[in-house]
Amino acid sequence: MFQTVGHQGVKYIAQAVGLPIYRYPTFGKANVQEKYYYPTESDEVEDLFKLLSTVKERENIEAVSSGAILSDYQRNRVENVCNRLGLISLSYLWRRDQDELLDEMIQSSVNAILIKVAALGLEIKHLGKSISEMQPHLVKIKEKYGVNSCGEGGEYETFTLDCPLFAKSIVIDEYESIVNSRDNVAPVGYLRFTKIHLEEKDNGELEKLSLSERLKNVLIKSPQDYIAEIIGPELHDGCNLSEDENDEHACESNSLKASNSDQFHPPSPMEILYEEEDYPDAPVVNRNQTGWFWFGGIVGKHPDVTSAMEEALEKLSSLIQNESLCPSDIVAMTLYIKDMSNYKIINEVYVSWLGKRNPAVRVCVECPLNVHVALDATAYKESQESGDKRTCKRHTMHVQSISHWAPANIGPYSQAVRVGDVILVAGQIPLIPGNMNLLDMNIKRQCRLTLRHIDRIVKAMDAKLRDIVQGICFLTHCSYIADARKEWERRTRNAIVDYIVVPNLPRGAQVEWCVWAHRDNNRFEYEETGKCVANFRIAIRRRWNYENNVSAIVCYMSTGSSNSTGNLTTEASLPSTELNANELSEAFDYLLCKLKKGSQSTNPTCNLRIFYKVGSFLGPSFLHNVLSKFSTQNLVITIIPATHLHNFSTLLSIYGIRHE
């Protein structure tokens, strides 16, 4: 965790900047070698905790900045300490492109020298050279040997002699070169400083300036600069960049128009109907043979918000215990809440129930419920049988530090969880990562930023955007659906995505995407099928893998005038007759037949989220009564009210998964 090379010069850095320095002796060792850290006596991280406790008490600090680029090990330990002390963790270098980062440091006049080398392509002769001198060589050995150009893998360590923040520069008068290993391929050596002094800069005038004033001539990117490709005008939409200069003014005009049109102008408000029927309370759990469990139909009916959330989690806990699981086995949870203004209260109950180690991904949306909360969840437990080849390890991506990479998840919910080839992603909204503010622009821009978050998260889990199999795009207005679909299909057409309109989303966002991916998605098949039942049309899009042990569907039940593309933008006339129970049963039979098609099991577990349009004749009691006829099948069903579905004619939207 801690490097000691160059420690003789640390006090000079503090003097050069003009800040106090705090030190604490460390006697601990790295007792916890796992990726995620938990407080452990005599571990070296506890020494960091004690040191920062003192600094917080004396200096009234609010945040801690660390330089991790790719090291989950380092970042997680800093985050652990910050959480325990109530400090914000800042990690603005996290997952930055290292070539770009190295160049930025050099361009910003950071004079840092190599003081340790320990990698193929680096030699003892490189000690003492500046990063600007070494840049061409570092780029060369990156291409040749895969060396991290910023030394993130421990290939080299540096010491900063000068930078714009320094009021004085550091001069190394004398040093020793110490070689630990004379390996001909990758020698290991470092510099030990024996004499150092400080030199004045600008006749001491810099010492009179604040730190921010010293940086006034340095080009520093703002959080908005890191999303420039999202918020900047798209010249290619209205301009041909190959045209001659005569088109320059027209191009500029088009750019201004594009920029103005990007501002967020709320559409006419939609009428929001809330469900008035008694909501079915039918908690259920089912599992497959490879360690996956699905929970659904869980609601909290208590009139008090806190008690309602506790009630829902108690029901989930009971199901978990019956399956010999524990809350930490949960890998994903979706919260459907009646009023987003109660989010803080609901979140506090959730935090106290779940715990903080390797947390599940989470989605939270407001729905027109008549209860405070409904939820569904997915769990995974590794097989305890030795030699079971079907068991998979669980990997979690939980970045709590604020960075320019993707939004921080400061609470107990991860950005992503991977089990085997399956990657579950938390609900993503258009937050600007560097300041965690909502992007206040139109739906296209909000979608683009949100999808960039998803792209970066799945890449961090060793997958790609085109590996996404299925998703739901929650929106707050039906007029946003066409743009959201267009933005998605510009990037990939591999996934089947449903579009659901709800009254509200976290932080007042207009869009929230929740998706899951499979690293073998390029071998998934796709089909569209349909059927007419009475005056209604059933339209199904289905994807399934080569082995047919994973299948996903999105199914729409609409009036006969509807289609599966959702291009209708005006209210369609409702059918003159309502769908009766037998006809709805026929529709579900057809849906389940398609979802189970080719299954290797006679009665596979199927997880269904059923969204219905509030105000239609398809109320929750009617749906629940019809679905109860399928009780002999291994179904996990959650019924969720929505303001609007993918077009005006759609009354029922079903999001289904079969995983064996």
C-alpha cells in the first residue's frame, strides 16, 4: 500500500507548497490481501486511519485526494478510511488514459523525475531523468512490452521537483543509486536522497499567492470539459467540415442553433394517474440449478414510509433465510417507490439492512403505486460442492470516489456485479462524474451521458456495450421515448430494450437506464414473433444464447393498431371490448412458450416484471388473479404500474428472463 522510496524528500514538498505535513509511524502489515478491505487490527490501513483522524480533527478537512488510476486495491482502502471518517474520497485520475495523463502533466509544467525502476524496458540509467525526457521511451516500451506509461503497475516511481503549485522548487544536491536487483532483463533500483535544498521562485512572490492563484496560467479542465463530446455542438449534424470557407458562417450559425436546442425545455406535463386498487402482496422466490435466485412480488404496505420499507425488507429477509442465503448474496435489487421525496428515508433503511461489503447493484424509480414501496431482487450463491464446474465467482465494481470516469456510488450499491459471464449494471442517470451534478440539458444529451457511463462501467467489467442483452430505459415523459431509442440504436442494436414512463427518477433526471450484459452476447440469437388475441396484439422480441440456457424477452400487449417499434406518438382509440381472463391467460401462455422455447428443463425458472398502464382495465388485482392460474410453474412475478408504456396503444409490457 505504501511506498517508502523518496521519503527523505516528502517534507520538502510540504514546504514547497506551503502546507503543513502530518506523519504517523506505521508498524502494520498488509494483513488483508483481498481486493476489498475491512477494518483489521495491525493492518497498515489502520495507521492511515489514525493519521487522517488527526488531520481531520486539526485541519477540519472535508475530502482526501488519491492518485489511483487502475489500482482497486489502493482506491478501496482509501475509500474505506474516508467512509469511516465521514470524508469524501476524490480520485480524479481514476481510469484516465495514461498516455493522455502523462502528456497533461508534462504540458502543465510538472517536473517529476524517476526515482525507482522495476520493469522490462527500464534501466538503472533512467533514474533521475524527468518524465518529459522519458516520455518517448515510455511510449515505446508501452507498445513493446505493455508497460503502463504512468507507472500504474509499479513499473516506476517518481518524485516531483517543481510544479505550478510550488512556491519554491526542490533541488537534489546529493543522492545514492541503490540497485536491488541486477537482472539483465528488468533490473530494480532506486535513488536515496542524501542532501536536498529549496530554491525561491519569482523572487518569493509566489508565496504570497493562494494555491488557486498559482494555477491561473495552467490549463485545468473542469468537470464539464470531461464531457465535452456530450455537451458540445455536433458540427457534423449540420455542417460538412470538408466544405470551403464560404460555409464557415453557416456552420457557425448551425452550431449556435444546435447549442441552443440542447438546453432543457420541459415538455407539457403528463397526466399522472396513481393506482387506487389494493396492491397484491405475493412474495415469491425461485431458483435455478446453478446458484441463481430471483425474488419478486414484495411490497411494503404500512402507511409509514420507514415501516413500509422495513416491512418489505423483512419479507425479503424471510425468503432469503428460507433459501439458506444471507443479504450479502443479493447481487441486484430494484426499488419501486411511490414518492421520490422519500428516497432519503428509504435509502437509510436499505443501508442499515444490506451492509457495505461487495454490495449489490441497485435501480430506484418512482412508480404510481398505492403503497410506499415494492421491490424485486436477484441473488447468487456459489456452490459449496467441490469440483462443481457450474459455480462462478462474484466480482464487484464499487467505486465510491468522485472522479471523471463515471458517477460515484457513495452508498452501498455497486456500479456493476459480474458472475461468470453475466454482468449486472446499476441504474445510471446523467450525472456529471466530476461534480456529481445532474446534466441540465435535453433528453438526447442526458441519454448520451448516461450511455457513456454504462459503456465505461461494462468495459471495466471486461465487456462491451454490444454485450448488453436486455435493458429497461425509464423516462419521465412519453415524448422522450423516440430520442432515447435513437440514441441507443446509434450505439448498438444487439440488445432488446423496453421503454417505461414513470412519474419521477432520482435527482430529477429525465432518464435512467438499467441493463445487463453477457460476455458471449455475440453468439446470441434474435427473433421477433407475434400473435393476435381477441382485439389485442402480442409482440415479442427474444434473445437467447447458443446453449439456450439464457433467454430474454420483451413482450408488448397492445391494441390491434399498435406495432413493436413504438413509433406511435398520438393517443390511439382503446378497443371497444376488454380482454377477459381467458384471453389474458392465452396471451401469457404464448409468452411463456416463447421464453421457455428450447429449454433443457421441463419447468425452468422464469423471472417476469410486468408493467401495466395505470387507468387501463388491466389492474393489479385482475393481473394477479389471472397469473395465479400459473402457480404450478416456476415463475417469479412482480407487477408494476407505469404512467405510460412504449407507445399509446400498449397496455402491458413484460420483461422476462430465463436463466438455467
